[in-house]
Amino acid sequence: MKTLKSVFSKTIILSMATALILSACGKTESPKPSTSTDVKATATTETAKPVTLKFVTMGPGKQADSQEVWDEFNKKLATLLPNTKVEFEAVLSTEFANKWKLMAASSEPIDIAWTGYLLDYPGEVNKGSYVELDALVDKYAPEIKKEVPAWVLDRARVNGKLYAIPGYQQAVDSRPTMRVPKEFIDKGYIDPKVAQDTFYKYGPVSKESFAVIEGYLEKLKANNQLRKGFSPNVLWSMYNHNFITTLPNYILTGDYKDPKSLKVVNQFETDKEQLFIKTMTDWYAKGYIRKDILSLQNQRQDEGKPDGNIAWFHSMIGSIEDQSKAESTRWGFPVQVIPMEEKYVISALSDATNLAISRTSKNPERAMQLLNLLNTAKGKDLYNLLVWGIEGKHYKKISDNKIETIGYQGSGTADAKYGAFKYALGNTANSFETQADPTNFTQIWKDTNAGAVVSPLLGFKPNLDPIKTDLAQVQAVVKEYAGAPSALILESGAVPDSDAKYKEFMDKMKKAGSDKVTAELQKQVDEFLKTKK
């Protein structure tokens, strides 16, 4: 996906926002989810028939050299999928939700369309926006099942059926990691090995872990080196996994290996949440958190600055050494990364980025064959052409699988000559690595995915219709008392008499319908787990 530079400063919030983003198709009446039995069964040799596919992409929009690249794409495609041309419509990411709403409302003929974090994917499926793909994959794209792990495909399932091909990429949840200026480690203010061992044993939010951090803060204060203090943001939003709904946050707790232990809870009602608020309130009173935090428009504004926060939080991937080096390069001074969880977890219920076949497609068989190319090694060159453009003009080849993009780093920008979002166009395991990626980045994220703990809820999509009103009411209460991830209220530590405020918060949430939401989600989770072998 995007480079590590931005992924973990924003990924948590995006991941949390996915489940409840407003549906992109309004209230217009739509057909039921399309099934693969609706699709005319034709043989693979049907490619003798000339077809033009309409492909709606999400990314930086149409760029100066887009048409030139698309022309080259169609030339190369002719050698892999005869008698097939693609007409692209590149939609700017910031405009995609509204654009899709208009396209769907008008039943515009579209063959392949991006879907993901900017839309309510399960909602779109339930409106009938996309064709069911199971039979199409089996017949026209069996290689996908060999090259894309089953758990990845499961994240695009709704009610057990596949409606999109996820973009295979780094998929682990954010792994909580504390950042500290290395100079304070050199001065002996905190021992990273002791801190890491404590975090691993007791978790990021625990009395034991907070005691280690507070020991560090005490030494800084004693030596008049607190600078802009401790940043409580991000850690608050990272210490839980298995979000079933977000904004408000309902999570699944328990032992993955024991389905009977899995319970739905409201994050704000947990013991960890109470401990977090109590600790931050104490630290604020002791001067470890800046006094004007509630008045800051962005409470994270001092992270990563030489004279800024003395501890802040993001995620990591790869080795501690590589991540520390990347952070030091990013911020311009030596930074040490201290991981707070030993294992990675994959728990997001939906993939952030997918390609689907629209219900308005007149050629779903051919569209599936194109998706097969964009998601398997057979179409690697075609995929890289579509993502990175033309060698020598849009990128320089450094080695067989390493390039240097021209005019931008990471993902393409609107003002670049050409450069798309690799995660929005297919299997990123087949992508070139760029100067913005760590060495061997593809293998790193593949190994990380492979070693992660996978949630038993992958494939589960909650039906929020029975509790839609209650969720909205609960979220209004959450906004009043908890604020937002970059504008914390109770969790900032700066609220006077936080115990009374927290009790008031809980009382209002109960009246808003929190218990009803919990009960409904628990019922749906239990029913889903019964279907798991």
C-alpha cells in the first residue's frame, strides 16, 4: 500500500472507519446481490469475440501520460487476452465515493470497478452492486486461488460468497510500537530490552507496562528534559484488535482458539480503557502531558520533532533495526523503536482495497480473465505497466525488481506524469519495489502476513441494519466524551474529575443503546462461528 511513512499514521483510523462509512449509493432501490449463476456460462475460447471492458480505477486520477500508458497496456493485453481492450476511467480518490454513487444510480455499464475503504463494501454487495465471483474464479481464474491466500479472499466474502478480489498486500493490524529519541536511551533513562520484555509479557496497556514508561518519564522530568511531553494518541487506538464496528468501537475479545470465549464488548467499557484514562489523568497532573493538549487542533503535532514529544506511538513492520533506521531518516535525528506486541495480528473484517465485477457488466467472463492477469504472475508485466508506467519515462530500472519512480515517491500523485496506486490495481506481491520501500519489502510483508495470528472472524460482515439508530446514538455520545483519535478528550488525561466524567459517559452510552448493540453483534458473531469448521 502506501509507504511506511504514512501507513501507520493513518492506517488505524482508516481501518477503524471502514465498517461504517456511509453507503455510496444513497437510498435508490437496487437488485439483490448478483450471483454467478446469473452469468452466462461461456467457454474460455470465447475470447474470439472482440470485447471492450470498462475499468473504473481509484487513485490519483487521470494524469498527463495516462492515455499513453493505457494504449501500451492494451497492446500488451492483446498478447495475453486476445480480442480484449480496456477503456479506463481513472477517478481521483477524494472523489471516488461520490462518483461511484452516481454511476451506480444510473446503472452505468461498467465491467471492473475498485471497491474498498472509501465505500461501504458489504452494503454495496447487499444492494446488488457486484457479481458473485466464486464460479467465475473456478472457471476463468483458478490461478488466483493458487497465488492469493484463502484468508485474503475470505475478507471479500459476504454471507460466505466472494464478491471481489482483494489486492494482496501487507495485511497485518498495526503493531503498537513506542518511539523515543535515542539520546535518552544512551543516557540510561529507559532500557529498551526491559521495556520490550515487559510490553510483550503484559501488553501495551497494563499497569506493568505503564510503570516502565512512567519510570522513563520520571527521569526525564528530573533532568528537565520532558520537552513537549508524552503523546497519548495512537497508542489509544492501537492496543485493541478485532474491531467489529468502528466509530463507535465494538471489539471481539477472548482466545481465538476457543470460540466460546469470544465476546463482543464496547471498547470504552473495558478495564483497559479505564486504566488508560486513569493513567493519563495521573500523568497529566504530574506534568508528563502538555497542559494545553485539549486546545490543540492536532494533538500529534509534536511527534517526531527534535524538541517535541519524548515518546510517541506508531506501528512497525520488519526488524527493529530497520524500523529504527527508517524513523531516524524520516525525522532527521536518531530514534529508537520499541515494539509493544510480539506477534502480528490479522483481524480486519474487510480488505481495504479490492477489484469487483459490476452487476452492469455485459462481459463478466472476460472481466474475470483480466482480473486473473492482474492478480497472478502470468500478468506481472501487465500489472507493473498499469501501476508504474513506461520504463525510462516514468521510472528507472535499478535491478530486476527495483525501480526509481520519476517525479514522486511511493504512490503516484495527481501532478506526476504517470504513477498509480499499486494496491488498487491487483496483487502487490507482483509489484516492483521502489526507492520508497525498505530492502526486500515484498518478502518482508509476505513473511509478516504468513507469521501473523489470523482472526477467526475473517469473512464475517455484520448486518448493522437492526442497530443502525442505536449505533448513531452511541457514536454521538462517544464523540462528546472521547473526541477523535487526533483530538482525544477523556483519554488525553486533561479532563478534571475524570472518574465522574467516565461514569457519566458510561451512563449516557447505556441510555443510547450500547447494550442492544453488543447483544445484536454477539448474536451475529455466534451464528457466524457456527459455520466455521
